[in-house]
Amino acid sequence: MIFLFVGFKGFPIFQKVDLLEFLFGTNWIPSKGKFEIFPFIVGSFLVTLGALLIGTPLALATAIFLAEIAPLKAKKIIRPAVELLAGIPSVIYGFFGIVILVPIVSKIFGGSGFSLATGWIVLAIMILPTITTISEDAISSVPKGFKMSSMALGATHWQTIWKIILPAASQGIITAIILGLGRAVGETMAVLMVLGNSPVIPTSLKDGVSTLTSIIALDMSYASGDHQVALFSMGLVLLLISMLLVAFVRFFSLRKRA
Amino acid sequence: MVKVTFKVQNLDFWYGTFKALENITIDISANKVTAFIGPSGCGKSTFLRCLNRMNDLIEETRIEGKIFLDGEDIYSGEVNVADLRRRVGMIFQHPNPFPMSVYENVAYGPRIHGIKDKKRLDEIVEKSLDKAALWKEVKDKLHTPALSLSGGQQQRLCIARVLAVNPEVILMDEPCSAIDPTSTQKIEDLIDELKQSYTIIIVTHNMMQAARVSDFTAFLLAENTNGPAKLIEYDSTEVIFTNPKDKRTENYITGRFG
């Protein structure tokens, strides 16, 4: 349904603009009728990838700590704290980004601070609870017998975690990462607030970026005519990208299993 | 004189505030099979787990008294617990091979103890499987998932996995309670073979099994519900089953309770 609707609303743009130019051109000048979205695709991709690269190890470390290492008391404090992170509205993350991270990033990398680097950090924190909670479930549901027999063979706890528990939980962990990925690709508000939203391909960490979502949200309120149609087709592209990502990760995880 | 492998002195054991074992003193002979019998839940498995410090993995447990393995206090600060567990292997009630291939299951132990050479690993895997009387059955499917084996084969695989790390003692926690009679027969034959080279301590609530496989039998009993288990009688299996000195042992053996 959603697919059809977005497709129907967005398709007419291709009567005005060549598909390849739409996807791979770099000029986004709505006032002159130039609708080329490559910078946003790259932006979305870069922002998501960076957030995953920062967020996943952190989240996995937290999950391992919670499921395997933390004593009961620490668990009782940390787990609700992580779950709380998931409940914070994304605008608040945006505030946090603007007030705290933007000045810091500006100091370290130069520039205004509204940048790719800031977006990465904010998004990484946002996907942390998703990946952590689902991975923790996966790790906790590995049969205790695996752990016991590994330890009984004289493996240390760390060896057991690396060689037995994590591989056994890998399906669940991959699912967790896919869901985190989904959240990162689709996130709009927080990234819009900290990314700087310049419609160009970033060349360094301190550059501003736009993502498909942020441009759609920013422009939709006033866009009309072709501009609006272009936004719908960006939505379509976004939808396709997230589906491709999910399929890609699934494919890899299945192949690894076989 | 028979060599003593484990010397246990005045062992008390608590789960939180619940005292599970009281004042257990026992010498376990090398290259013999020693069986622990007693009603379900009387602390036989708890005792077994004291011998390779697997109880350390359960939170809020406490132990008093001394356990010496070849004269060395295994609860002293200098003991390397991982190495202790390598020396004192353990077979669990439910066969629990890791979710990997047959080969990888057996090679896991040697690998975590630092053996990397492929040829050496191949040798260990073959030798261990052979000693566990499984080689002939699996030599053509070393690289199939271990979980595709039958229950009895899986249990023998677990034995091979323990043999691969070259232990001195093998603890067996009701190793046959989850498998069929034919496989039980095979494992009992195997126990008979293995005692040439290893000290075997087996927990079972199948008295016939204790009578068949063991050289010595220890009878544990908690006289009050919620009270600690004590060592009631310990003697050669023949004496325990034909001429027990303690009335309670006799009652248990003859099936008057438990």
C-alpha cells in the first residue's frame, strides 16, 4: 500500500527529469527546477554507516556486559537506563546534539559543528538501545549448557563469550543490527537538527550534510508542484534503500550460516 | 596402596543461606570409578561441581572445608581455575554439543588451550573420538553439525570433547539419564575402558548403574527436607550393595525410600 502510494505520487517526476540524472546528479536547486538527489543518497548512506560503526560496538559491548558480566545490582540500574534511552523523543536528542555536541565537534574539527560527525554521534546514541536490548535477549537465550560445557573444558569466561556465546547468538545480533540500521536510515528529526542540511556531498567530518529524510521533512511544508513530486520520489528511493539494506544483511547472514 | 586423586575434608556448601552439604570427608581413588548415589535433590551434583569449581559460576554460593587434587588445595588463591577445569573434565546430564561440526566440537578444547597446528588437531580429534568409541560412526561426517547426531552419540561426543583436553579426572553428572538404554550400555562400557587412564566420578540415581560400573560407592542423604546432605556411607561397591553397615543405606538400596 505505502509502496504504491509513494510510487504513484512520486513517479510523475520522471516525465520531467531523467531517472539517472535524478539519482546521480548533484544539483538540487528546486527554484530552477533542478531535482538531483545524489547528495542526499550519499548523505543518508554516510550518516547511517557512521552511526552503525560507532553504535554497534558500543551496543554490543553493553549487551555482553549486561547479559554475561554485570552483577545483578548493576543490571538493575543499567538495563532500565538503556531502555529509557529508547523512549526519549528524537527532538530531545536533537536538542542534546545542538547544545552539547555541536560546540564540542566545532572545537575539535572546526567549522560550525553542525556536521556529519555530530550526526553520527547523535544517531549512534539513538540506535544504542535497540541494538543493546535485542542483542542482550539473544545472548541471554543461548542455552546455559553451552556456556557450562565450555567453561568446564577450561575456557575462560572471555573465550566462552567470543567463541561460543556470540556465535550462537549471531542470528539475534544480526537482527538487532538490522533494526538499528532501520532506525538510523529512517531517523529524521534529530539528524535534521544537527546535520547542517547543506545539499552537497560532504568531503570531511566537519561538513554539513543532508539526508533523504531531512530534506523531505524540511521541504515538505512549503514545496508545491514538481518540487513536491520530487520529494515523494525521494521517499520512494528511501524506501527502496532500506529494503535493499535489509535484504543485503539477511543475504550475508544466511550465507555465513550455510 | 591406592593413589588418592581427590581428598575432600569437612566440606560444607551453601546456596545463599541454604546449607546443601555438611561435613563431607572422602578420599577418591585414582583410576577407579566412584559412584555417588542418593535421592534426587540431595546434593550429589552440587558435590560434583565443587570438584571442578563449577559452583563458582553460581552467584551467592559459599564453600568451607578443603578439597585437594593430587595434594593441591583447589580452592587456594594460587590455583588457575581454567587449568583446574581442564584437568577435571565434566560430562553433563543432557548431551550439549556446541552448535558446530563434530570436528570443531572436539577441537574446541585444544584450541582454547593454544594448539593451532592443523595436523596436531586432526590427531587429537581422531584419538579422542576413538577413545570415546565414536570414531567409527562419525569418521565420514566430521564436518556435519554435531546436533545432527543421535542423543547417545552426542553424549559420547561430549566425552570425546573432554578427552581432547587431556584431563586426569572425569566427572559425570547423571550422564545416561537423558539417553536410551542401548546408548547407556555403550557409555557404561566406555566408562569401564576409560578408568584405565582416568579417575572417574559418576553421579547417578540409577542404583543398578552404580552397581554395574563403579568400584566404590558413596551414599549421600539429606535426612531432613531442607537440611544439608551428609555422607552416610562410603565403601567398595560390593560392600554397599551386599552388606551395607548403615541401616539407612540398606533401606535406600533395597528401595524402601528415595
